[in-house]
Amino acid sequence: MSGLALRRMKGQNVGYLFILPAIALLLLFTYYPFIRAIVLSFALTNKRGNFSKWVGFANWVRVLKKAEFWKVVGITLKMAAINLTFTFSIAMIFGLMATKKVKFSKFYQTLYALPMAIATSPAAAIFLFIYSKHNGVLNNLLGTEVAWLLNQKTALWSVCAMTIWQHVGSCFIFLLVCFRNVPDELLESAYLDGAGPLRRIKDIIIPLASPQIFFVLFMSINSSFKTFNQIKLLTGGGPANATKNLIYYIYENAIIHGRFETACVQALFLFVMIFILTRIQFLCEKRFVHYQ
Amino acid sequence: MITISAKSKKRIGRVAPFIIKSLIGLLFISPLIIAVFFSLQVEDELTMPPLHLFTKNPYFSNFLEVFQKVPFFTYLKNSLIVCVGAITIQIIVASLAAYGFVFFNFKFKKVFFALVVSAMSIPGEVVVITNYVTIQNLGLYNTYLGLMITSFVGSTSIFMMRQYYMTLPKDYKEAAELDGCGNLRFLLKIATPLSVPTITSLAMYLFVHIYNAFFWPVLVTGSMDKRTVQVGISFLVSGDVVRYSQILASAIVAILPTVILFIFGQDYIINGMTKGGIKG
């Protein structure tokens, strides 16, 4: 009996072998680079981004003292706020519109989600044509001649518009799935009690789906900070840094200027920012979310 | 008379919301519709104001010219190699790990699982620069392996496979053990075939993500022969000679694989997206 138990114990240790590849890869490409970024933020690096000598807090002080950095942080927050507000609102509206399954509802459901399948390069190709100053689609429609991407006032919103267009789809899908999980009987009985569509949304669908709505919000906050491709392809951070957010700034410092230690400080700052915001959100979740 | 009008009223009540919802949807994807229509026009039509959505003689040669000017097939081949390689390995790694987490009890199992879950709170963008340095140090710059290697593991896919294996009855495993079926054989012959629907969802979801990736491939590719579709198109977009007719045509070609996959595999992709995060 005890012999069998012993063999079983040994057998259980085979489990390590199964998780080994995953753990090794996670350590190598998530945890190691993260710790390395922390180390390099207190050091000087050579041109290839490897450690050369310790400098203490000098990098942090230099980065945090720069006015340009705080302007970039401001733009990051502004962009994130715009992306989050519009992506989430549009996705909520689409989600509520498509909740009820009827004949052919799959048609508009597909249309609402489709842009999520479009990569940024081709999307940028299309939006560059739409935003083009000379004979662009938008200027044709409005009868104007605005250089949407080269104008300080419009560039940020133009970049955000494309980002939102691409992000609505996945947000919509998540919300749709959780709205559809709301039991039909509840909606039915509310309907029989005379609750109109808005009442049913406000008093039944949203409260019941609130844990998942918060999850989607958490994801959207995360992704709203990470606009990079759109900036790289549409404006390159311009005009006059009007669309330069933290991720683009990090890329520019590391890859274009070869200042890896500066980039590491900024990357960690970004991490802390997202981390704090998601913590705040979790605190809110505890207060507002309705669990069954 | 009255019954008929009541009937048709009911019908309008059903058809009208459908039409409104569909029109809103079409408006939402109007950038795509615009791209399709204008990719069929000659460059002169696009530069001479005003624009007309419909053209009298559609010009399909834009598409041919794209293939002549740009090594599109090379880009497509690279994208496919990266997608197939990365997806296959990520699914194998995830299945192994999920199997280990579900069917075994070993020391520090909780710690290791916490490691998998916490990895989700470190955004890829925060570590992308240091990963780029690692790739250079490993001599993987501008190689297929370098393009793929950071996608070999994904916390979401481990999570998803784990959730599936947890639904498998433990008796299966015990019965297999009594029959002398080893772990690898059990995983290969029993657990994997049963999880084909989960794997399909995961694979489609990953395809959309990896095919569409841009930041990482643009960092680690240096020459034309390793560029993926997305990187190739971006060079066309930011090129000096802007010819919108060809740019639009190339955009259409580049989005076809994911759009087709999305339209036909929608349910699988939705499954793949939502299973990992939302407990349904």
C-alpha cells in the first residue's frame, strides 16, 4: 500500500516536466526582461542596450525632470481617456443593439466586430487616404481642405478615431457574450411586468452583467494606453509632438536614439501608471459590482 | 383588412430594427467599403477632385501592379511561416503546461501558477525593448525564430487549455493509468483529440493576433526577405511615392486572410477570446 503511495508521489513530480517549457519561456521573455528593465533604469547602457555601469537614480531624475516627458504623459492620458470613453460607449451601444438573437442578426453582429480583424498597416493605408489633405475622402465630404494629420488641433483626434475603430470590435464581442448570458426568464418576466427596453437594460442586463463589464473595462484601460502602431504609421508622433504618447516615446528613445536606459525608465513608469489605474479599478469593482 | 394591416405592422416592427441596425453596421465599416471602391480606380481619378465612389470602368490592374512592384508573396510566405510556427508551438506549450497543472500535485504548484497569471499584468509593451536586446544578444535578429519566439508562450492560452482539461473527468486519467497508458500517450491520444474545439478556437484567435502583429516584427526584421505582410505594407504606406490606388489595393489584399477567417470562423474566434477571460 505504502509502496503504491510512494510511486504515486514520484509520479506527481512528473508534473514539473510538463510545466517546464511554459515557465522557462515566461521567465525568459516576460520576467527576465522586466527585471532587466528595472536594472538598466539604474545604469548606463552601451549602444546595443547592454549594461555598462551603475549610475543610481540619475536616469530617473533626468527623465522625470524633463518638461517634454510630462507633456508626453499628458498626451498618453488624454489619448487613453478618449480611446477608452469612445471604444467602451460604442461597444456598449452595439452590444445592447445586438443582444437579442433574431434571424440574420449575425449580419450586423459581424459588421460591428469586423474592424477588429483589420491590422493596423492596411487600416492606416485606408485612413491616410481618408484623411489626405489633397482630395481626401473626409475633405471631399466636408468640402474642406484640412490636413487632418498635420494639424496640431486635429491630429490627436484623427489618430484616436482610427484606434477606436479598430478596438470597438473585441470590446463589443466580450460585452455581447456577457449580455447574452443574462437569463431569458428574467428579461421575460420584466417584460411582462411592463418594463420597457431601457428599464430592462438599466435594471437587469447591466447589473447582472456587471462583473464581466468590469473585466472588459479592465482590458480596455490596459489597451487604451498602448496605442503605438497607429501613431507610428499615421503621424510618427507629430506634428510638434502632438501625438507622441509614452510607448512611442519609448520606441523613439530606444530604437531611434539608442538610449536604452531612458527607455527603460519610461517603460517602468508606464507599467506603474497602468498598474495603479487597474488597482483603483479593482477597488471600485468591490464597491459597485453586483455578484449573484 | 384590419388583420392584414396588423400583420404587416408586425412585420415592419421586425424588419425596421434589422434595417437600422444593419445600416449602422455598414456605416461603421465604411472605411473598408471606401477602400474597396477606390482601389478599383485609376490614380488620376483619385487625385482629381471631386472623388466619385463609383467608377464607370473599374481598373483591376492596381492589384496586378501591387504584386509586380512589391514582393508580396515573400511577405505572405514569411507571415505564414511565423503564424504556423508560433501558433503550433504556443498550443503545444500551453497543452503541456495545462496538463501539468490539472493532473498533477507537486510542490509549489500554486506559486508556478501564480507566475503564469501575474505575467498577464506585465504588458508586452513594457518589456518589448529589453526583449529586443535579448534577441540581438542571442543572435536572432532578422531570423524567423526571432520573429516567433516571444509568441511561443501565452498566459491566456495556458489558462484556456487548463480550463478545458479541468472539465475532463478524473476517471479517464485513472482508467488510462490502470491500463498502463503513459502520460504522453494519454495527452496525445485522449486529452488532445477531446480538446480539438478549444484548440481550434485558440488557433484562430491567435492567427488574427499574430498575423496582424506589427511592433515586434518591425523591431526585429532588418531586410526585405524577412518582412511580414504588415511590415511590408507599412513600408509601402510610408514610402516617398504615394500612389493611393496601389496602396489601397495592397491594403485590400493584406486584410483578406483575416477578414475571410473572421467572417467564417467568427464563432470559434469569439469562443477563443472569451473562454480565457470570462467564465461563461
